[in-house]
Amino acid sequence: MEFSGRLASFPIAELLSWAANDRRSGALVLRRTSREKRVYFEKGEIVACLTDSTTEFYGQHLLLEGHLDPETLTLCLVRCQEEGKRLGMVLVEQGILTREVVEHTLADQIEDLIRDVFLWDHGIFFFQTEMPPKEDILAEPIHTLALVFEGTRWIDELKRLRDTFTHDNLFMRRTTSQEPEGLEPRGAILFRKLKSPMTVGRLYKLTGGSYFRFLTEANALAQKGIVKVVDQGKATPKSTHELPLSNLLLEQAAEEQMAHIHRDAIPFDVVEHLVPVWATEPDEDTWPSLQESESTFLSRIDGRHRLGELLSQDRDDRRLQTELLIVRLRKGALALIPRPADELETAADEQETPESQRWWRPFWKRM
């Protein structure tokens, strides 16, 4: 990792300009708590961007822009899973969208993904020399410096939007139960989701897509009197928490392994009945650099609990826990055994299995 740090010290505009001016090729990894985006460059121009947020996926972008309806998207996503193909390819093969429309909308979605990072007020970044799969690379690259100019404009425009939507805990409601005619697709979706008064933050989670475009559309509806703010709510103080820099250094050291997680991750729904045990003594000295939830999760690995019992049901928490396990499994620090160690011991005692044949014993002694 040749370049890394905090977004508070190196704003995204400077990072993109650096990549463009130095004609860099590789991935700019941007992380904020549980969010991650990877911006890929080829000789300084943007050729791809991947996000781990399902609300920002390409299919959601097509819904919000009015290119697809939910039923068609669902059918296409099922075909994607069955055939192992990208959504854009399925849409073209099914004659739903032309190749030109797919290429254009993919570029638009990627530009939105990156411009939204201009609104992040904290996070970490690092650059590495990796490229995405060929099928994720745009047909035509995006001019980086032009995107920087537009992203900077979004920062200025956000200040104006905050005159109306001062924070995400404001409550909004419809002023009419009947959907007005002539709404833009994004506005129509926003209106339909606002079935009852709810906060701006909650409405965005239901709507998805670009946060900036969401606020822009909500503001447009408010200006037309279609929705209105009914309660100022209470602004939540902006968190000053950032990922510890030590976490960044640890993640960089393991990044070569982490890069494979999304491509060949262990199917935990298949192995969740197995029991993780420490194959080597856990390095508790490094745990203080982890977030409390992460160290608590690792401390529960005792050879008695199955994966299904350890992993959270919350999607974001489960993803982070899965990454922690995968890194340690790859390093050989963890092993998976078929049953809790005490059950194996009991069964072996009943069958009078010699201790020398009890292969799990080295793990059990560490519990």
C-alpha cells in the first residue's frame, strides 16, 4: 500500500486529482465504519467502482431512474443467480435494455457512487494495485477531473439543501394521499415509500440510491408542497469516531487476503453448524486496536458455540464478523470442527477412544 490515510486529511477531490495527474492504475479503497467503495483507475481515468451497500447497487439505480420496475428487476436478478451473469448482460440478452443504455446507466451509477463520497466527512483510504474483473470495467472510462468538478459542486449544493433538511432526524409526511401526476421516477418512489410520517434518514434507507439525489428530490417535493417537514426532531451530534489508524495498518497487511473475500468467500450458510476453535493461541495483544464489537465477537470463540450461534442476524454486523473469521481462517489461526469439543470428548470417552487418536485434543486444550 503506497498511499493511505484519513479522508479528513486528504479530501476525496485531492485523491482523485492525484490519481489522474499521476496516471495511476489500481484501486482507491474508501472505508467509513461498515461502508466500503473501491474506485478503479487505469492510467488515471476511472474504469469501475464497486460498493458493498445493496441500496447503491446497479439494479436500485435503474429502479430510481425509471428504467425498470420491481417485478422485472426481480426476475432478472433470479436469472443472474442461476446463470452467474451480471445484471447488465441479462438485461441486454432479454431485450429489456439496449447495450448502449446499459453502458450509459452503468457510467451514471458509478459517477453517483463516487460523487456521494464527496459528502463523507470522515473515513479512511488506501491505494493498491489491483483491478476488478473484466466484466466490471466500463466500455468507456470516466474523465476523473471532470467528475472532481461535479463532486465539488455537490458539496456546495448540499449546503443549500441543508437549509431545508438540516439533519436526518427531521420527520416528513405527505400533504396528500393521492400520488400527483407527472412525478419523476425517483420522486414517485419516494412518495410511495412515505406512507406515514418518518425521518429523513429512515426514508432514505427505504429509497436507496445516491444520498445527494435523494435529498435533491425530497427538496423538490417539499418545494411543490407535496411533502413537508412536520417535526424538527433532534439532531444527532456528528460522530467524531473514525477507524483507528492501527486498524488501517492491520487491514493493509491483510489486504491481499481480503481482496479475495467477495470472490471466493466461505458459504457460511452451509458450514454454520460447524464449531470454530483457535488453532493457534489468539493474539489478544492486537485486540485493543479492534472495535469493541469485533473483540467481543472473537472472545466468544471457545470451541463450544457453532458458527450459526456466533454470527449476528444483522446484515452489516454479520458481514464484518464473516470477514474477521475469513482472515483468521486464511492465516491458519482458526479451525472448524464438526461438533462442540466437549461433545467430541464425551463421545470419545464412551467409545474408549485412546487420547492419541483424539485429533481435536490440541484445540480443546486451548479452550
